[in-house]
Amino acid sequence: MTRVLIVDDHRLFRSGVRAELGDSIEVVGEAEDVESAVKAIAEHQPEVVLLDVHMPGGGGQEVLRRVLGSGSQVRFLALSVSDAAEDVIGVIRGGARGYVTKNISGKELTDAIRRVAEGDAVFSPRLAGFVLDAFASSEAPSIDPELDSLTQREREVLRLIARGYAYKEIAKELFISVKTVETHVSSVLRKLQLSNRHELSRWATARRLV
């Protein structure tokens, strides 16, 4: 049975993943941020780590850097609400063996975990193109100071706003409160010097973040 460790900053989501995997996968531990993830991986030695992209302490890329940089042979499968190209490419370049989004079914996730444990690369269908395009191009991604000024969570909220999500829908999607969503939107508007969500949508669309 494949040994898996779940890394995500939302306890409710981790519990949901455990329930979906059932008895088909052995969940050996959980972690909620970068520090606890690095410690848990070293302690439990899983075959596969289900890794959230955005979480406290530096996100999934920091976990990859620290764990794989130490010589560990553990395999990582990113599991995230984000389907943005820069997130997908970032963790794959960091060493993850695959990337699937959180709307995946329990059966599909079980299959993805087993395939990654066997050495395969696994992607949600829409995301595979991002990876192929990125590695086919020899050009480095351009630097966008405005985008770089946003935190990972602010980028997630921005993308969902641009897709037409209401605040309540964003809160449910990201497992945060409506008040927290409002705080993030206010911060994004201030940083980007924009006035309303319509301008936010146009800004995000222009940068192909939607």
C-alpha cells in the first residue's frame, strides 16, 4: 500500500482527502505549513507527499527546495485549488512529479498517487499544456513587479474575482471567511492602485491569470 503524507493548511480539507482515499492508500501523517511539512516528511518517510501550493511559511516550492535539496527521494504530487500557469510551472520546476486540482475525484486522486509512486508524471488534463509550453520555451518568464507584490493568497482571490465568483463563493472555495476575502480584495486593490472588482478582472485578464 502506498504511503502518503498530506500537506495542506486547511484541516477540514486534509480530513476530506483522508476520507476520499479510504483504505486504498495509507496516510502516514499530515502537516499544515512548511516547517511541519519538512519535519513530518523526515519523520514518516512517505513514498508520496500530497502538497498544497499556497500555505504559510513559503508555500509548496519552499517545501520542495528544502526536502529535495537534502537529497530525499520522496515524490511530490501538487494538489491545489489554483490552476494558474505560474503555480503549475513553479512547483514542477521545483521537483514535483505532478499537479492536480482540488476538484479531482477520490478515485482519480488514488490513481494519481499510485502513478506518481511508480515514477510517472501526472497532471490534470488542462494543466499539461502549461508544462509543455514552459519547457519547450527557452525564454525565462518575464518579471511583473505588480504581480510579485501580491501574496499567494491574494493571487488566488484575484483569480476567482476575475472569474466572476462572489465573495461567499470565494470563501467556500478557499476555506476562509467572507471577511478574510474582503480583506484580501482591499489589499489587492491598494497594491495595484485599482478602484473596483471590474478593474481587477481586466487587470487579471490582461496578464492571463484567469
